[in-house]
Amino acid sequence: QVQLVESGGGLVQAGGSLRLSCAASGSVFSINTMGWYRQGPGKQREPVAVITTGGVTNYADSVKGRFTISRDSAKNTVYLQMNSLKPEDTAVYYCNIRTYQAAVRVGDYWGQGTQVTVSS
């Protein structure tokens, strides 16, 4: 089993910054993607940013230029640097890891979620 531990959420004013961290432990395969999803009030969960083992990144259009995802694969840790935060960024942010063997996804794991609140 894989466990994900998140940290870094909180309350920040519009225009401010936060840095989220997520560390994975357990039976983590070496080939995986790690990312962040979020779910705002009354909204469905949506992807925010994803990064592959090779460092390829993908961002939601709404956060491009403001958020940066990075990872330390040796530590199975993923980070999300959030700058120029807006009230619409307010959501519960979830860490995610998907593991693969022979190009087949074998695992999909989620953290407990951390609240990010951006005040106007």
C-alpha cells in the first residue's frame, strides 16, 4: 500500500504564495506520475498539475504561469509552488500518485486533502 502525507495548506491573501508538499511511502513503483488535484466549493475535483518520473509537466490552464510543480523522485516527494494566488484557487488540494508497470497503470492513490483558502 501507498500512503501520502500532505502539508503546506492554509489561509493566504490574494496575491500571496503557498507551497504544498506531499511525501509518498510504501510500495511505490519507480515509474509513476505525481500530481495535485483540487476541489472547490460546489465543484468537481479537477487536475491542477502533474509531473512524470522523467520530469514532464502538465498544468491546468487556470494556473499556468502561476503554479510550479516539481518532484524529488528519490524521496517520492512532490511539491506545488503557488504564486499570485486568487480567490478562485480556494479549494481542498489533493496529492495523487499513479504507478505503472510495463506501461500499465497498477495503482492510483490519494492523500487526505489540505485546505487552501485565498481571501480577497
